[in-house]
Amino acid sequence: MQNILQLGTRDIRRYLSIFGKPKRIPLSIVLMDIEEDGTVRKAQSLWPITEKDVRDHFGTLQGVLIIEAALQTIICVVEEQNLFPDHEPAFVGIDAFRIFSPVRAGEGLKILLEEIRWKGKKGSATMSAWCNEKKVASGVLAVRANSEKVLKRIGFEKAA
């Protein structure tokens, strides 16, 4: 039997504080399916799209923001599960990313992460984005845990 864990806005903001407010996606909820062994293999998040989100891109949501929303969803999973207590999760890349349909203001974007897999300090998840029951994007995310030393070396600084 699986349990569902729901993260509200306060938890999401705390987990995503490393991005700083301008870069944090305003996810309204994150849901995680917790397996019997305590692992999370599936998660989803919701993002209500506003005029502000699409104003710079001809009234449609930029694909890179869909990727960012999926990344921030998986970071919520990493932080809630305390997978890398002494490291920060970082985006490594995305494979086979495709956009199938535009997303416009006034629509809700649902991010689904399935097949979340971890091996050591690396992880991946199959991502799909949905709007009005229609798949609008898909891809496979890759993340890895980095120490503060590595993050400094590559020029990443935590937001204050």
C-alpha cells in the first residue's frame, strides 16, 4: 500500500529557497507517492499559469520553464526525503525533451515525475507535463548531488 505525502506552499518555498524568489517556480502543491519501503517513485506538482508567466514569450509558457518546474519538483522530493544531507541537488540535463502543445495564461500545468531512480548521488526521472488533460511536454531529467566545495568551484551561490 502506498501513502501520499502532500507538500504545501510553505514547505515548497523552504525547499526551493536555494533558488531565490525570482527563479523559484510558484508551485501550489507537490504530491509524492511513498512506497512501503519509504522511497518515492512518483511525484506531481501543480502550477497555475498567470499572465506574468507568459508575458515575455508571445502569450505562451517557455519550454525552459516547464523543465525548471519539473526540476524544482524533483528537488522537493530530494529535500523531503533528505536524500543528500550534506550536498545540494543540481540539474545535470534532460534527454529527449519535446513540446507537443503551448501552455497559456489561465491554464494549470501539472508536472508528473515517474520512474524516479537514485543510484548513489545521481538520479533521474521520466517527466511529463499536462494541461487540460493533454500532454504538452515530456523528457527524462537527470540530477546529481554536489558538495558546497564543488558548487563554489562551478560558480553556484545559494540565494540569500
